[in-house]
Amino acid sequence: METYQREFIEFAIARKVLRFGEFELKSGRTSPYFFNTGLFQRGSDLARLGQAYAQALTRSDLECDMVFGPAYKGIPLATATASALATHHRLDLPWAFNRKEDKAHGEGGDIVGAPLEGRVLIVDDVITAGTAVRESIERIQAAGATPAGVLVALDRQEKGQAERSAIQEVEAEFDIPVVSIISLDQILEYLRELPDMSDYAEEVARYRDTYGVA
Ligand code: OMP
């Protein structure tokens, strides 16, 4: 695990974005941990979050021409990422987000920001079944642009419909990479290093054995 990833886990725990306990997921599974980016609630949190996304992207091979945030949760994430890329990595990319509601008056259209063109990076929080990502891919293709990949904060490394993870399914179906700041394996590695977190480590390991990908 890299230093920025360990620091990101500590930061997420401090902000209660990453919590341990009992949580029901969209999929119906009961998980011993949950990751809620909506709890990064201050300007400084957003700046740090954007920098972690930017670090994950620049350490990967993923190449893109612009950044796209799917409404609603992806909007601040894509905004913070585009800002961090420009401020810390000299990568000044166009960025955009979609409206959920159609707007007939004023400037109209359902995209706000730069037009969808070239290789478009989708920035989101967590992929579970990949529903939101599929919608974004369709939107990008309908505009005549190309999906470049997906950047998420957490890879839960869970099985999707079959044996592969939802992320592996998206990668195979659309032939695009999915890059994450942290994954379940790193959360587990972190928990195992701390004696007072050993109960959580056991719960998370049991969950991974049941729902995790090989
Ligand atoms: P999909 O759109 O089906 O991929 O589900 C992703 C969503 O699951 C996220 O946008 C959240 O609403 C939710 N989620 C989390 O935010 N964090 C988690 O740790 C787990 C989930 C989840 O319900 O699976």
C-alpha cells in the first residue's frame, strides 16, 4: 500500500466516511463496513479528496481528455478531481456533469460544463452493481465521445452477478480500465496492523470470503 492510500484510509476513518458495523447495501447484502463520500463535508475535505483521486489517476496508465461527474454524487467528486489535477499535476482538463432533469429553457441540454468530446473519464464514489456507470457510458457514447475509464474512491472487490467483481464486469464489457484510490484488500491490510481493530478485521475478512472476488 502506498503512503497516500494509507493516509486516505486514516482520513476517511477520521471523517466517519469509512465506518465499521452493520450496513445494508443497495445489493441487499449486509456489510461490516460502509464508505460514504457524502460525509466529506468541508472545503478542506473536498480538496484532500480531489488530490487523492488525482494521485490515483496520475499513478495509473489511464489516459483521458476530459473529466465527467455523473449526477448527483459524482459532481463534486469530478469537480474536486479536475481542480486537483490542474493545481497539483499541471493537467488542465475540461470537465462536465449531467443534469438529472431535462432543461428546455435557457441554455437547454442535459450537460453542464465542457461538451463531451474525446476520451472521457468518469469519476464516481463506489461501484457496486455498476448501474450508474453504465448510464454514464451510454451518455458519453450518445454524444459521440469515447469512455476512457472510471475513477472511483473505493473498489469493494465484490462479486457482481457471477464470479467476477462488478468492476471486472465493467472492464470486460466496455474494455475500459477502472482505477480506485483504495480497495477492500488495503482496508483489510490496514485493520490487521492495528491490534484494537482486530475484531473488525475478522468481520471484514469473513465478508470478503463470502462475497469477495478471488
Ligand atoms: P451501483 O450504482 O449499483 O454501482 O452502486 C453504487 C452505490 O452504492 C454508491 O453510489 C452508493 O450509493 C452505494 N454504496 C456506497 O456508497 N458505499 C458502500 O460502501 C456501498 C454502497 C452500496 O450500497 O453497495
